[in-house]
Amino acid sequence: MRLSTCLLISLLTLPAIALGADNEQLRAIVKADQAERENAWKPEELKPEIMQGLMQRDAERRAKVQIELAAGRVRTSSDFFNAALVMQHGPGLEDIRMAHALATIAAALDPASRDAKWLKAASWDRMMSFQKKPQWYGTQYVRDADGKWILYVVDETAVTDEDRAALGAPSLAEAKKRVEMMNSAK
């Protein structure tokens, strides 16, 4: 079944799946995922052996998320957000597509969740960058050949700053200012 068909079926069944308590297993997976990322982008942490270990543990976490999804234990907005956040760190386009689908469901289940809306925008931008297309929301940064952070190419006509704000993404001016801060941080 195509991802878009799966997403449509999921959206149609949202009221039925939105019941119940948050999945504690997913919460623990995300806690480990985020703990590793607190310092992951410091220059001393970018050593190949450290990054290789991180990528291996990311793969293990994605496998655990897929088990939770297959078992039907992803039910609440928080669950979908947590699953999306872990899938967002995948190395392939299919991982990012899954993250975007899950974030879209999380945002639909809880329209007031700024985190879910932001992840919906960020996963879209990441998906676009994986396809070598301009991002829309300005959430993705990359390093240039000199190792300096730059804002990944943005299609400035795709959405407005109001659209960005509605999803919790920064305005383009704010995104560009963030690059300066990222490069000045020691």
C-alpha cells in the first residue's frame, strides 16, 4: 500500500486511534534519542567513530518504533510525535517520508501542539532536501565546504512567513539570523 493511502486511512480513523494513554516505550526511546543529540553537533563530537555509533543506535531506535507501529501501540498525538521524531533521524528518504506522515497525524490529533506542527514542517523540509529540492519552511541547516553552517536552499515563494509561523517555524529572517548565531557559537 502506498504511503499516501496509509496516511489517508490513518487520518480517517483518527478519532478511533486517539484514545488511551501515551506509549511509555516510545517516550523512553525519544528520551534516549534526544539525550544523544544534546552535544552531537559540537566539533569534538563529529568524529567518525562517534557518529557511526550514533547512527547505529538511531537504527536500533527506528526498529523499536517500527515494532510499536506494527503492534498498533502508537495511538495518541504524543505517540505519533515521538515516533516521527525518531524516524526523522533516519538516513533514507523513506524514513523521512514516514516521519512526515507521523508528524502530520500528530498535528491533526492535537492541532494545538506546537511541537507536532513544527515537526510537520521540519520533516517536510528534510524530505525536500533529501530529494535535492529547496525546503519551504527554513528549518534545515547544512555545513558548506568550509565547515560553516548555512541555511539549506529555501523556496521563498512556496509558503509565507505567516504559514511558517502557523507551523512553529521561524520567519526567513529569523532562520538566517540563526545561521549567524550557529557560526559564532564556540
